[in-house]
Amino acid sequence: MQPTLAGAVLRKPVPGLAPDFPVLLVDDPIQALVELGIAARERLQGKVIGITGSAGKTSVCHMLDHAFAPTHTRFATIDNYNSRVGMLSMLANAPAQTDLVILEVAVSAINAVDYQNIKRVRPDLAVLTNITASHLGEGETVMDVARRKANIFEGMQPGAWAVICTDTDHFDYLVERARARELRVLTYGSAASADFRLDAHDPATGHVRASRPHSDGQRFEYTLGAKGRHMAVNSLVCFAVAHALSLDSGRVPEQLASFAAVKGRGQELSFTLGHRRFRVIDESYNANPLSMTAALASLADRPEEQGRKLLVLGDMKELGDDTQRHHDALVEPIVQCHPARVFLLGECMARLHDRLAAALPQSATVQAFDTLEALERTLLEQVAADDTVLFKSSNGTGLWQIVRNMTELQEEEKEKEQQRQARRARERAAAAAAAAAMPKPPVLPPMPQPPAVVIRRAGSSAESAQPTPSWVLYDLTHDRLLTHQPSEHSFVPASLSKLVTAALVEQKLRDDRLDRHAEAVQVPVDPVPARDDPSAALYAAGAPPLPVHRLLEAALVVSSNKAALTLASWHSGDFDSFVAAMNRQAQAWGMHDTHFACPAGLVRTARTTAVDMLTMARHVLRDFPALLEMAGKDRLDGVPAEAPSTNLLLGRVPGVDGLKTGSLPGLGAHLIATAQRDQRRLVSVVLGAPDRETCARLSALLLQRGFETPAAPGLQ
């Protein structure tokens, strides 16, 4: 540790320290930290802000530190050093010239003998965020919490400031205690009586409107970076503190726009594990009834079109005699979140299982776990792309360990992906060297028409043998058609039809608010799956119903006809109704040269063009990102046979992450491919190539030329 330290306070010498390493030898190092804090308070030229309350202390501390960063020098509590020693050791770190020392103050720091520690800190301003059930012993009530928190005022001088939230229990008592110490009182919150009042908060945009209705009528409008109404209430503290201490608040609104919740207290994290990209709201540091309901309300306010909501909830500890009553009161807030999955840990949360299962829709699942390990294993199995996962519990429940483990797992996967990319780069370099002597392929002609023009060829027949291949290359990021090779023929779409089948299924899931992982479909015996269908084991006689997600994967990854036909039957009840829905969707998307005839693409009377297939691909990529996630898998997991994707470009061409192949005997091979490199996404469509390998090579060539060409001009 020595290289990382500026010095040490020790009770006795430590062998091996460098001769010039600063050491202060004392009889009691802990008492020395306290005395250093006392000395720092005496020389401090700025103001001390003490923040206490049952919930929100850390968030308010960090918010104040962030809000005044451009205009004032500050020192704020590091990590969780808020105890009677931690508070003073933090004060000891503050330079004398600091404008604001912002200290988080735990109840133990306040309630030392004769309040001696808080008297030594002597806050110029105290913020009391709220009072709720927390750290209760046997026989204690919330009023006992209020008394202990209000004791912070005993360490303050007459004329100092108390900033108190109107929305808390025992508000009148807290104000009475502050005035008994001759403190000046400012209030904030949602109540009509608040000095700094929250008038409106938009959970979708974070826009806040607030005012000072009882003084000069001053109004505040700003956007808050942190999510949740409780954070909007917290943000009012910044304006109250600025008024009380005559601080420069000119930059506060823009600072609040960039404020983000801190680790374990609402921090939002993005995870990518395998092909699944999802969000985590990390509230795992601690929980009490107030903070738990605030976190659930914030999640409930999120638009449901952003994806499924998963709740991972652990017991709230130290709630005294009413522990189970406080847990029982969470049923309604949980239901208001409309969760697709609820994972419960701990005895008190487990008792909510039956009530939640009865109150939530049948598509939702509720699971209670005895161990942290079992919960983590099940969660990682069930979390899906676009999910939002809320972790909330008391620290002792240990949910923070799952968030930590997921972070480590993501880092491991990133490292493996970097190694794979390095290996592929070496392979590409070797392939480029081997191909250097080969003649260059012919130049592809540019598309002379603007992107909006749909190329039509009347009188062509889908039954014409071996039509000339047709292709399209499109820059989706810049909405530009790069090149197009039309054909005198239309083409049978074959298994490309499964993309519109998957889109219709995904739309039904959304419309009916169904969970693709939970909604199960009984696979009929007929038709028998093809011999070369690697997913055939999924449809064995007596097999249990399959989740819709599993059938979609089989249809998109290994092009299973059985899966596509089963999904069509589940969607519409019969073959003809589903085909009619396919064609209605094609017309709605503007695919006027397309006629579908089979959900799996097996009927040869169907027809399409490369431009129409591009139109379909654009809609799928824009409106159904989960389908791209599934179509980007390089193999179908969980089947005994080897089941690689039919898309030969996956894992071989940099950036390729979907979409779909198609072929029928004697009618050529098709491939819709998409790739993203350097924030630019291209889509290629090749129809009617002689075979799969040629189709893949031509698609790879198109994509490579597209990425080598500047975004603005077309290919030359």
C-alpha cells in the first residue's frame, strides 16, 4: 500500500517503510483522526453541510457536490464514511479554503454521548431528507427514528439553517425541534406549504418545474439526469441550500441535467451478455419502506414499450415489530410496475409469492429463492434483450453481489470478444495476402434512381429457371441506396418469408402484452420436421410446449420450417388466415411487388424483388430489434445435433449480425445480410445466386465495398 499513501497515522512503527515516508505516531490512531477533524473544523473558512435522513442521504450529498462543482470548491463524503469517526475523518481531509464541506451523517454520528461528535462538526446547515421505518429495535417506532435524526440540530448554533422535506412522516415534529434550537427553517417537497415546491415532474424526460410560492414566486425549470420523482424532490435541496448560504446557483440547472444516480442507489447500467443487451437499475445498497416504494414507483413510470420489466427484490431489514406489515404493503407498488418476472429473496419477500402470483397477469411469473446463488443462476437464464432489471434490497441480503458478478462476467466476455476479433483480424490479413494475386471482381453498377423509387418488372414469372441474380446495397444509417442490380425476373422468397412471419409474431406479443419467454406453444405432430432440420429434437413426440422465443430462434437461426408453421398456427389459428396477414403486412410496408404464399416460404407461387426484401429488412431492423438479436446467433443452443446458423457470414465477416437466408431447390439461393461497423449499418440483399456459398461471397463483397466507400456518395 505504501506507494498509494501520502502518509500514515500509526500506534507503533511498521518495519519496512521508506525512510522518507511520513508517519505520525500516536497513542490512539482513531482518536487522532477525530482530533484532526476537530482541528480542521476550527480552521475551515467555508460552510459545513450535514445531511441525514432515513433514505436519500448519499444521493443528496452527491447531488449537492455535483450541482456546485463549477462555482465553488467542495469536499464531500467519500464512500460510506458517515459514522461518528468517519464523519470527522472526512472533515479532516477538507482544505481550510474549501467553500463547502458536504457530509453525510449517520444516526450513530449524531447520537454519541451528549451529541459530542455532531457538536464538534457544528453544521452551518442541516438537511433532513425523510423519516421512515429503518434501524428499528424491538418495541421501537418511527417516532424513535425521528427523535434520533432530529438530534442533529443539537450540534448546531442558533441562527444556522435546517432544510426539511415536507413529504416526510413527523414533519411537524422535526420543524418544532429545529425551531427549539433557534434555527432558521426552509422546507422543500411536494406539499403546498413547501418553501421550495415541486410543481411537476415528467418521468419520461426528467423535466422538472418548481417554484418558491410563498416568497418571491421564483420559478425553476430544468431537466434532471437521474430518474424518479424522489430524485426530483431531492434536487430541490440544491436551490434551498443556495438560498440559505447565499451561493451562486446560476449553473445548478445545467449541472442537474448531467447528474446521474450513484452506485447502489439507482445507478443505471447497460449490460451485454452474449447476444442480450439489457439495462440494470442498481438499488442494491440498502432498502427501507420509503426507498423501496420510491424505486418501484420510478420503474412503474417507465414506458412499457422500452421492454420487459424484471424485479429482483430482497428483504428489508431492521424494521422492528412491523417488519412483515411493511413487506406486505409492497404488493400493490409491485403490481403497478407490470413486471414480466419477479424474483424474491428472503423470508419476508417469500411470503408475498402467492399474493403477487394472484394479482399479476398469468403471463407474469413470480419465483422465491432460498439462496442468492439459485436466484442469480435463474435470473441469468431468463433475462432477455431489452429487459430492464431492478435490484432492490437491504445490503445484508447481498443482491449487490449479483450486480458485481454480472459486471465481472461482462468484462470476461468483452475480453474474449477482443481476443476473437484479434484472431479474425489475423485471419483476414492472411486471406487478403492470399487473395492479392487474384483478379479483382467486376465493378458493380450504381443505382441511377433515387431510393424512393421501387423497381418493378411487369410480366416476369417466378417459375423462370435460373434467373439472373439481383442485389441491393443500402446504407441504413444515412438512408441511402448505394447500388442495385435489378432483374427481369421476380423471385420466390423461400425462407426469407420467415422474417415477416417472425415480425407478425413479435407484433402479436406486443399487442397482447405477452412474454415471448413465458408464452408456450404446443407443437403439433404434423407436419413432420425435415430430415436436415437440426432443431427436430425440439418437436419430438411427448415434448413439452415450447416458448415462442425458442420457436422464433429455430425459425431464424436454422430456418426451421416446422417452427415457422407452428408460430403461424399460434398467431392466426390456420394457414390461410396467417398468409393473408403476411400479405396485408407486405402492402402496409409498401412491398407492392411481393406476394407471400406460406409462413415458411415453401410454396413456389410466391414472388418478390430485391427492393421489396430490402423494404422488409428495414422495417424489421427499425421496429423489431429483438429479431435481429435472435437472427444474429451463430448457432441454435440446446439441441443435441450441431446446429450452426444458415447465415454463412456470421462470425466470418466483421460486423455481420443477421438477418436471414432462403433457398428452394432449382430456384437459387437468397441472403439478406446486415452489418455494423463504426456506427454505420449497411443492409445487403442478394436474390437468385447459384448456391449458398456464391450468395454469401457476393453479399460479403457488397458489404465490404459499402464500408470502404464514403457515406455520402453512391458507389462508383
